[in-house]
Amino acid sequence: MIAALQIAAERYPAYGFSKLFKVLRRWGHGWNHKRVHRLYCALNLSKRRRGKKRLPTRRPEPLAVPATANHCWSMDFMSDSLFCGRRFRTFNVVDDFNREVLAIEIDLNLPAPRIIRVLERIIAWRGYPARLRMDNGPEFISMALADWAEQHGISLEFIKPGKPTQNSYVERFNRTYRDEILNMYVFRNLTEVRQLTESWMAEYNDERPHDSLQDLTPWEYLAKHQQTENSNQRCN
């Protein structure tokens, strides 16, 4: 049990106990969670908890979960810096249905034409989305993106200024990406960022269990949904 815990913690250094325990279960270990937690604490693997900010009383409206893949993609930008201090940006695209990360484009500058090329690259293997959700950044409100979306029958949904919770799927993803990649490593160049990000994307989609997906990975959840759809079609 100790060896398995240490292997899991080394393989997924950003995971807390809950995620590590689910990983052990996915590896076929049926140990009781209390025994695993005692060892987890004894090995000093506990992560430091973040202090929670006090927020005023509010009644946020939960985002609707799409019924199918490609119904809505959420998009957002992030920024970080290389060891030399030079800033770079990332363009992240997530499918709201199964929280699958579809693309993370990384460069020093990401103008609207580059965003369109990334979206077309995703569409080539994924298909067209019904709509795109985003904030009011200059790349997103450009005429180039609006014209491209109109040509392909894609609806653009802009959140209200200062309301990031209206784009919470990709905002939650951004936090995970920052914790497990951007804040975890020191990058000498963009090649290192891209290589680490590419391998992490495969892990995120194929290995990381999600609480909101019944502890399935994004690809497992999508496969299960497609299998259910095919079974229903055969029955009908």
C-alpha cells in the first residue's frame, strides 16, 4: 500500500488524497479509504490547503450541462512567463459536455486569425460546435471571428464583463492547468511548455477522474455516452 501510494503521488504530484485514492481504485486496489488516508498522512503527502476568501451572500446560477458533445465549447486565455521573464499566452478550449480539453495553444502572441486556425484544427477531427462561450477579450470580439462563426453557423455567447463564473467550466480547468503545469515547472523556452502541456493533456483526458463525471475521465464519459446512444438507437 505504501509503495502504491508513493508511486501514485510521484506520478501525479498535484493530486490531493481524494484524487490519489480514486487513482488507486482505478489501478485495481480495493483498500479501505480510512487505511489509505492514515498512511497518506503518515507519509506526509498532505497538500497545504488554500485559505478561502470571504465572499458576500450571493445566489449564483449554475451553468446548464449540455446533453451532447460539441453543443458548447468554452474558451479562455491564460498568461505566464519563461525563466528569462518573457511573457507567453495560452489559448484553452474545453468541451462543456465532458470537460475534455480540446486544445491548448501556446505562443508569445495569439491574435484572432491564429484563434480561428486553432478552432479549425479542432473541428477537423471533432466536428463543428453549436456555440462558443467566451469573455469579451479583443481577440474574441473581433470581426474576423464573428464572420468566421457566421459562415459556419456557430453561435457566439459572450459572458457579462466581470462575471467569470458565467464561464466556470473553462475557469475551473484553468485553475487545474495552472496548479499542475504552469506553477509546477520553470520553463526555459516555449518548446518545454508545449511538450509538458501536450503530455499533460493526454493525462487529463484519459487518466484523471472527475467528480462531476461520476469519477470517469473525459474520454471514458464520452465513450459511455456514445455507447448508450448507440444502444438506444438499436432498440428504437
